[in-house]
Amino acid sequence: MNRMIQILIVVSFLIVGCGKGNKDNESTGKTEIVFWQAMGGPLGDALGELVEKFNKTNPDIYVRSINMGNYTALSQKVMASIQTGNQPDLAQAYEAWISNMIDGDVIVPIEDLIAEDEDFGKEDLQDIYPVFINSNTMNGRLVSFPFNKSVRVQYYNKDILFQNDLEPNKPPKTWSEFREYCKKLTQDTDGDGKIDQYGTTMKISAWQFENLLLQAGGQIMNDDYTKPLFNSPEGVEALNFITNILNVDKTGYLSPGYEGQKDFTAQKVAFYEDSSVSMAYMLRTGIDFNMGISAIPTKETKKNIISGTNVVIFKNEDKEKEKAAWEFVKWFTDTEQTARWSELTYYMPVRKSAFQVEALKKRLANNPEIASVYEQLETATFEPQISEWFEVRKYLEEHVIERVIRGILQPKEALDNAAEKIKGKIAERDE
């Protein structure tokens, strides 16, 4: 542990040049704020566009956006910077990170900034989807704000559905319908005795398991995050849904990383479930068939988990920098900008009023089935807001989902192992 702290401190010194900006940018006279983020590819391009627009339209503030490469690097550098008091002015952060930041008393609760802002009131908060307010509220206080939030969606090949006498604008809506569609669309299309078109492909994903668990009527943990509840009959049912498709029906297969996305765009599979943001990447690589996008199939409930980070504002002796950081966050999440962010990236808009913006209205008009994707926000919830769950997610993928799929462990045994794992971590924290 001491060695790790030493490493973090060394890293923090290496990134001193990326830390807090000057109060007054020497060349412009603006208050400069430093924003650490991890947006790459088309997402980074979209963020760059919006940051540039903010800087051009705000005469007193300059946002210096610095990309940290990926979330792992961002987390390491933020935590290291906190060790030496050299944190940026604002940064992306997952809920589990934020809970640690609260314990360290290093961030400004967003509700404190809102209380001092005459231009942001009750109507603004009511316009924001409740799930985003709730997921950023910890210990009864609104401490952070939604930034890049996504939901899981079902991508499908309309041409394949049409060619097999299935309505191309009516994708499967339930677990049972999805299995039936996959059975029908898994085919040896060239008659060589080998399957060359599958119903679907999957990657091992804690996020998918969480959604299936909730849809089956289960819970991840109890309300105060002291007891795991995922090792339940509903948890077993969620795992069985995956293994039935892969091992019983044999209408799908595992594909790591972005391979499933590539196979879908290559028309090797009819259905592919992933983040809504995958759309931005697929559009960039090119799609030469009629593609549909809809809500994921459901069972007992339509509950689903949002993913993605929030944004935190770090405490600063110079309160003007805190206010400047809030001005950027407020601007970025206002109706016009959140609609533009969603238009470019397929992240979810923060505000309900975003759907009054022409670009999103047009998207819904041209693709009516996509409305179900955004409607998922009405029934969305979020992961446990504790660092222990963030640690156990990886264990869930490697030691539960994968081992069950491979036939190494039975679902209940694997889930019980994971439950004991998180119980142990919670006990260590409370000692």
C-alpha cells in the first residue's frame, strides 16, 4: 500500500503541468479552468466542438479540456492529484470515485453552487431526468452532475428481418420473443453445413447482467448498500437467459471487445446489444444496410441501468474558479447543448426539453422505433454508489458470468461467491 501511495505521488508530480489553470489567462484575461476527461474518437470530437463553442461565447471563462486517454488513467491521475492538492478544476467521475471524493472533502457539492445561482432554479432541476438527479445525490445532497450518460440498446438488421418475413420496424420486445427471433435467424445461408448467420453475439458484461437481473424482478443490493441481493433466483434467471442463447439454443456466440460490433456491421448477426454510444462509432465506420435501434428486450419489468460518468467540481481557494467551472457545467447540460451532445454521440440528453430541439425531433420522426431507447430513461436506475461495487464488477465478469458460460460453475454457486466477495470488502471498510 505504501508503495502504491509513492507511485501515485510520483505520477501526480508528473501531471502538475496538467493541473489547475491560471485564474487569469495571460493572453485573454479570462478565468481559465482545467477539465480532465477521457473522451476519444467521435466522442472526443463532439466534446471538442462544444468546448470550443463555450470558449467563443463566454468572454470571461476559458475551458482547457485535457484528455487522459481512458477512464483507468483518468481515475489514477485524479486520485494522484488529490494526494498533492493539485487536482484540476473539474473532471469526469463515476459514482464510486465520487463517494471517495466526498469522504476526502475535496469537491464542491453542486447544490451549493445552485443555491448561489439566480439563473438556475427549480424548473431547471425538474427538467432534468430524475434518474440523473438521484444518481448524483449522495448522503442526501446533490454533489455532482450528469455528464456522459448512456443506456443499453438493441441494434438490429432490418434487411435480415425483412428477408425472413419478420416486420423490420417491430423488433423483439421481450426475452421470449428475442430467443424466438434468434432461433429463426440463425442460419446456414450458403448450404455448406456451417452456420454463417447468427441471431446475436454477446460480450461478457456486468452491465448486461445488471439489466437482466432487474428485468427479472431482482435487485443488485439493498437500499443502503450493506447487503448484496443479486445472488437470488432472479440472478440465476438472468444468467440462464445468457447461457440458454449461447449453450442451449446455440443462436449466439461470445465476441470480445469490439468484435461483436464489427460482426454486426458485417451482417454476420441480426441483433447486437451494447451502449447507445456504439452508434457513433458504427456510423463512423460505415453501415451499408438498413439498421434499427430500439430498447432492449424486457421481462417482468422495464428497469434498466444507466452507465457513464458524471462531472465533479473540485474545491478551490479561489471561489471564482469554482463558479466558472459551474458555468461550464450548467451551459453544457442546458437544453441546446445536451441535445447537440446527444445528436453527435448518442449519449442520453440530460433534459427532457432536449426533445423540443429540431435535431432530436427529426431523429425520432425518421426512426420511430428509436423513441423506445429514450423512453428507457423513464424506468432507469443506477449502480450502487459505493467503491466496493465498482471493485466487484470485474469479479462478476471474470469469475461469475464467464465461468457460468464456460460451464465451470453453476449460476447460484458463482453468484454466492461474488456475494461473499462484496460482503468481505464492505466488512473491511467498516472495521
